[in-house]
Amino acid sequence: MDDILHLDLAGVSKQRPIVIAGPCSAETEEQVLATATDLASSGIKIFRAGIWKPRTKPGGFEGVGEPGLRWLQRVKEETGMYIATEVANSHHVEAALKAGVDIMWLGARTSANPFAVQEIADAIAGTDTTVLVKNPINPDLELWIGALQRIYNAGIRRIGAIHRGFSAYGKHLYRNLPQWHIPIELRRRLPQLQLFCDPSHIGGKRELIAPLSQQAMDLGFDGLIVESHCDPDCAWSDKSQQVTPEVLSYILNMLVVRDTQSTTESLAILRRQIDTIDNELIELLARRMRVSRDIGQYKKEHNIQVLQAGRYDDVLRSRMKLAEQLDMSGEFMKTVYQAIHEESVRQQIEVLNNRKR
């Protein structure tokens, strides 16, 4: 996938962030045109609106369907904006292509289904369109990459990815957990791929859009896809995560977009320090695992089970407390220590099974 092309749209700034904005759903022709006009006047070049809306449960508003495509065409004709919408099957693709939709995106539920992705890939094969793929609802990087590959294999080269967060059970600050390490790993694996952040779906609340957008910029994302409505409190879907075009303009003007290319000599020196420390950490962990194998040998010789839950709980609490005393997050240390403990147990089990001494 080395020949993936960037979104090269005339009139769209090459500077970060590329912004795609518009309502969660196209509700009425008046709502679509009013929102698009306000967004265009603030400099937004790409208008988004959901025409077909997959809902978690039946009975909710599921989009206006194909009549809404004509409203998007009017946006394109009257404002000069590019138009974008979500597609979930081959019928959606065919209707969107016929209406002149410039950008299609695959939603999180669709990208989690290889059959649905392949159906869409087959429908767009041979066309010159732009396709963005949202991450699957669950934190599965390989499934995300697989969806991107299916679109690529259909001959599409203007491909991008949208990070919209990952579903999790229970109550959380975010509607969908960011789990930033997953899109960061996607960027490492596919460095030529343009990466967009969807702060509306990650946050689920309009007050979180600004800080999430800033974090995306700090992490080097190429663009944002933000839900914006002319009257968010009256929106037919996801009203709590939409902002007015005026508020969106304010958020974008307040963003600090840092240079992702330049490197100063001082920064290079600091990075070399990090490299040295990382090497020392790896050597220390290797020493720790050698001790773990010695412990495994002792337990084998004295017929002691590997897992000692009480000991583990005590050590975990003490490590978290020490981390907090050293100005680190206890939860961070918990995650690190859980990984270390898992590897230590694995090492001991190998000794018990005579695979290592």
C-alpha cells in the first residue's frame, strides 16, 4: 500500500488540519443548506452529512435516504463545497456515485464486517473516488487494516482512516475510548495513510471536541471530521455531540498545530537520551526475567504453584504507590506492571514445563 495518495482536492488547504464538517444526519433540505452555508462562510471546504443512519436499536431515526443526496448536490452547486457521506452497502455506493458524492466513508459497524467491506469494495472498483475507513467498534487493529486493504485491492488509491474511538462496557468520560496507541500503531504500519480524528464520536459531548481535537493535532493527525449543526439542541440524532458552525470556527481558530517535520538539535539530544534509557530498561527487564526463571526453578523443585495471588496484589499496590510518589500515574504503572507480571508468569511456566532452565 505504498502508493496510497493523499486527498488532493482543489481548494482544500494542504496545511493541517483538513476539516470535514456537517451534521450527524441530513434532516431537512433547509437544515442541510443552512448548516452548509454557515460552514462555507467560515472556510470549511468539505461538507459531511449522514444520509443513511445505522442505529443501535430499531425505532430511531435512520436517515432520510436517497432524497437527502439531492440536498447534498445543492450544497455542492451553491457553495462549491465537496460533499461526503457514509455508505454501508453496494446500494449506498451506487446512489452516492450517481449523486456525485466526492468522499465516502465506512462506519465503525461496517468496517468490523469483512463481508460488508468487500461488498462496498466491489461496488467502488474501477471508480476514481475517495474513501475513508473508520476504525471497527472494537480495538482490533488488524481488522481495521484489513478493511483498508480491501478498499485498496479494489483499485482505490485515495484512502484515509478515521479514528472514532472504541466501544467499552460501562460508564466512561468518553462515549468511545480514544486508545490513542491504536491509531499511532496504524500510522507506524502505514505511514503514508492520512489519518483523521472524529472528536464528536470519541467524546460524545460537545465540550470534549476542542480538547480532543487539540490532542489529535499534538499526535500528528492530518485532519478532523466534526459534527456541526445549525441548531444542535434540536438535532434528530446525536445532538449532544454537535456544535454550531460558529463554535466550530472558534475551536479551529484556537487549535495549536505544531510542525511535524522540523527537528532541532536540542530535541535530537533529548531523543538520544530516551534511546539510551530505553536500552537500559530493556536490559533491566531481561535481568528481571532471569530472576523469574530462577524463581520458577525453585517452585518446581519445591512443588509450589506459579501464581501467588496475594503476593501479586501486594506488589502491584506498592509499585503503583511508588509511581505516584515519583510523579507518574498509578494507572500507568498498573498497566506496565501487569504486562511485566504476565511475562514473568510465562517464563516460570516454561521452566516448570522443562522448556527453559
